[in-house]
Amino acid sequence: MRVGIVGHEGLSEISEILIRGELWRLVTSYGAYDLVGIGTLAEGPERWFAQAVLDHGGKIEAIVSATAGRIGAFGGPGCSRTRQRLLNEANAVHRLAPLEVGGLGDDTCGALVSMVEELIAVWDGTPDCPAARVVEAAERAGLYVQVVWPDGCESPRP
């Protein structure tokens, strides 16, 4: 099962605890042998999900936008140690080609939706945010979307 992840960044510690627990519950509902978690490995829920997938025995794949690929997504000062470790553990890293050569450029949403069978969205329901756009695209594509926002979570800090 190829499962994508999108989520808010900048969440509180209490939200992190609640969301990590729910992500673990969801991840362990899949068989480890065929689970592939896919995302951009953004800070917060996307990295928590990737780690949960690996801890459960699944595999991860990363999507890197054309811009991120140019500014240090694969190492160096622009890449955190956690992200670098997850990139190293990924079975595949899908680096998007720039628009000028016919690639998707920075459309990680389009890439993610085209690569998964289901989507987990760590999202408080706020419209017009990056998570909302991915959820809308996934629903238009007919994907099953599981929204994760446990009681007690706090919306992201600006």
C-alpha cells in the first residue's frame, strides 16, 4: 500500500504527542511488508510519519521539488540531520525536474497525489493552506483521505 502524507508544520509539543500516537496507530494498521510511505519529509508530521513507517518495518520514498534540490535538500547547510538520515534510508528519492525542461518543478502536490493509493492529512481543516490544497487534489483524484487531527491538538503557530 502506497500511502502519502501531508501535514501542518509548526505544531505544539502537545499536538506532536497526540499526532505521533495517531500516526503510529494508522501505520500499524497496514502490513509492514507492503507499506510504502511517501512524502516530502517536511518538518513535523511528514518526518514523524516516515519514522513510524520505518519503525514498523515499511519503506519510505521522498519527493524533492526542483527548487529544493537546487538549494541543499540532499545535504549541506540547508538540510537537517533528521531529513538527511531519512533521505538516506529512503528506498527512492523522486527529484522533480524543473518546469523549463518539462518537469513538475515545485508541484510536489501533483507528484504526491499521482504516486499514492491513500493520503493521510495531518490537518485542522483550515482552508487555503498547503495541506488543504493536497487534500483537495487527492479527493479530486478519487483517493481515500484520512484526516488526522486528534482532540486536544492546537492549530499551527504562524
